[in-house]
Amino acid sequence: MAYRGMLAENVTVRGHGGDVIEAYYARPLGAAPVPGIVVIHHAPGWDEWTFEIVRRLAHHGYAAISPHLYHRHGPGSFDDMAARARAAGGMNDAQVMGDVQGSIEFLRNQTYASGKIGVIGFCSGGRHTVLAASQLKGIDAAVDCWGGGILPSERFPVSENRPVPPIQLTEHLSAPLLGIFGNDDQSPSPAEVDQHEEALKRAGKSYEFHRYDGAGHAFFCWERPAYRQEQAVDAWTKVFAFYERYLSTADVPAGAAVS
Amino acid sequence: MCTYITEKASIFGSAKGPEGWFRVDTANVYFDHPFHAPLDHSLNIDFVNEAAGSPTRVAVEISAESARDLVEKILAALAAGEASHTAGESPAAG
């Protein structure tokens, strides 16, 4: 019998401004080197669904960590903190990038780190993934799940908190990008995804987009009416294939065999 | 979709949360994904005391249709209630 196990726990990372923030971390047990993945949570907050994503990635052979981007709006339950963050104007891009960078350093500092780093984000986290892959160093694979606000719009105006639309940084994208989108989504709309794709093509970037009919925003979220089982199952295979391709090294193939 | 679009109403009054009554000065109103209501989008209202740092809140998530009906009922209750209380306070009332 083969042994499988994981460790999943709350940890802290030193994020933006040197702030110590909480994070949820899960990794496969054992000394073998594994790639790391930063999970950037969605606008609704650092919720149980996000923790399940972290554990899922660990089950598939990755050390995964999700920093709590609303940590500074505590104390309270995750939704109370999300409500405070919303009332204060939402996430600040520079702060999120600092927290993501701190999480990358956390992954790199582990003795079992293979050295490969991936990022995945959902909703606002998808937008942050594109930002991170354009502004931070050392990311080997980036996955944007239905990130709205890549382009400036009425819903996502340029502001002090979000001064640069990610599409304006396309030339600086330094990692292969996987995009997962539902064609019924309004943010990003299919037209916005088209524009993002055009920008990536013009800039000669490595990317692949998968767009799903019959699915809208947040279609991976099993606990919401938005969940679309068939589309989510297929999209997850795309995510894991992408990470296997870009987070493997000659000595360390990424992705544990799941039987 | 998720946005940070929020309407803020300055309000005067009190709300009752899990730890009892507290003063409120703000209602944050937004149409977005709910946390609990079985809806894709809901009209959400957070009653808070921002001056005190919003230590707690009374949160409501209702459908768009419910919210529109609620607006009508609020206005109707105000109209009827203010009229009856004004009539009761009138020295001319028998």
C-alpha cells in the first residue's frame, strides 16, 4: 500500500510592509521536493472554499498557501473582515502584491521546496494573479480563474487602491498564463477576455485560455448556485496539466499521481 | 460578478446584533454575491458603527425583488406611521 498524507494548518507570513498576516497552508507529507503554489482568494474572502482549494492542490502534490488578504481588517469572522474591507474601498494592489511576495518567500524557504512557484487566483484573485505575474519575480506559472478588472471599466475604475489595470502591464508578463472563463460571466465579459487575449498575442506572450459555455462567474464554487459540475471538472484537468508542464523540473516532476 | 461598488448611507439609530443593541451610523448597501442566502447575487446591507471601527455588524442578504418590495414597505410604513403619530399628537384630535 502506498502512503499518502498531508499537513494542513494556519501559519503566518511576513507580507506587505513587514506585516505578519495569517495564511492557510497545506503540503504533502514527506521530504521529497515539491513545487509551491500561492492561492489568491476571491473578493468574498478567505473562506472554507479557499481552504479546500489549498488542500486540493496539496493532494495533487503541491505545497500551497493562501495568505489572508483581509487579515488587517480583523478581528472577526472571515465575512465580517471582508465586509470591513469592502466598506474601506476593497483591496489595495500594492498591499496584495506584498502579501503574495511574502507567501512566495515562505514557500521558497521550506527545506522541501523544489524551487518552482505557481500562482492561482479566483475572481479578484485572478486579476491579482495577472498583476503578480507582471510585477513580481520568480513565478513559473500563473492561473487566472475568471478575474474581472483586467481592463479598466465602470465596475473597475482606476483608483488609488488599484492604479494600474493589469492589461497595461501585458508586456511585463513574465510567466506562462492559463485563463479559465465562463462565457456567461459579465466580469470579465467575453469581449473583455477577447481584448486581453489580443493584448497577449500582440506582446507574444505564452498563454492558453479555456472558455466554457453554460458557465458564468465562480463556476468552480460548489457551494454556490454558480457551480457547473461538468465545466469545473474539465477546467481542473486543464489547471493540473498546466502546472505539471510548467512546475516540473528535470529531477522533480510536478503533480502527484492521484489514484 | 464581484465588485467593490458600495452605496453608503449615513444613518442615525441602533441595531441589535448577537451581543445586543449597539449604535449605528452607516449602512453599507451593495448588490453582489451573498455569503449565506441561496442566491447568485443579493442586495446586501451591513449596519455598522464606522466611527467605532465597525467592531460588529448586522448583515442582511435579500433578493433584488425582495429589496424593491422592502423599499416600498419602508416608505409605506413611514407614511402611515408618521401620519398616525402626527394625528395623535394634534391638540385638535378627539
